[in-house]
Amino acid sequence: MVSPTGTPEGTAFPPDLERLGIVPGAKIDIRELDRMGKRHNFHIYLYFEEDLAKSSTLKEDLQEYGDVPDLERPFVRLDAFLRFATESDPLFTRRLDELPLVIEVVAYGEIGIGERKPVAYIKGLMPFLDELTMEENASPAS
């Protein structure tokens, strides 16, 4: 995929991703986002801090946090997050049926990894824990 903006990261998304509903502000279940990334060959980075997700680029963040272990950064690749979560909690996948994790799409970009051609990626914002608690405790409307 070629970045439509000609810049490494931005809020303009390629038409093929827009057709999938991957646009800025879209809220997508973490499992569906994972399936889309695998099917359409792009990486997903989950951010835990909204300011960082919106004010920096992935390239800047990878440089700044290069010496920090992956799972201690304020962002993580989706596949690493899911692997860690399922290894830590064998019932994690079942819990997602009860309390889905919905990721907010923030940005699209491409990044060169080593000598290979650039890889497309999506930056997504994880919901805050207090939002999950509120959703979990919300009673259905009558």
C-alpha cells in the first residue's frame, strides 16, 4: 500500500482500508482488527496513551522507546499484546466475548523495517480501564 499523503504517517487512509471501515475515529473490536491486519497485510500498534498516539509518529516512538522492553512501552504491536494476554490468561479469548476490547483507529502510515520494503501500519488507541468498567457495569436500556 502506498501512503496517499506521501508522508510517513497521517489521518488519510488508503481507499482499500477505508472500504474495510478503517478510518480515523473508527472503533473496531480488537479481534476483528487482528483478522483484518493478517488478511490485508498491515501491522497494528496499540497505544495506551492518547496524547502519545496522536502527537507523535510510530517512527519517533520506536526510536524513543527502542531500549525499553516491548511490553513495558506505552504502545505494543497487537499480535504481541494478544500473545501475551492469552499466555497470561488462558481464558482471555473467552473474556473478550463477554467484554469486547474496542480499539479506536488513530492513524495510518508505513515504516521501513531493515532492508525490506515499507510495511503499512495502523495506530489504534486502547480503551482506558475506567471506560471498560463503565461499559461492563452499564445496564441495558429498557
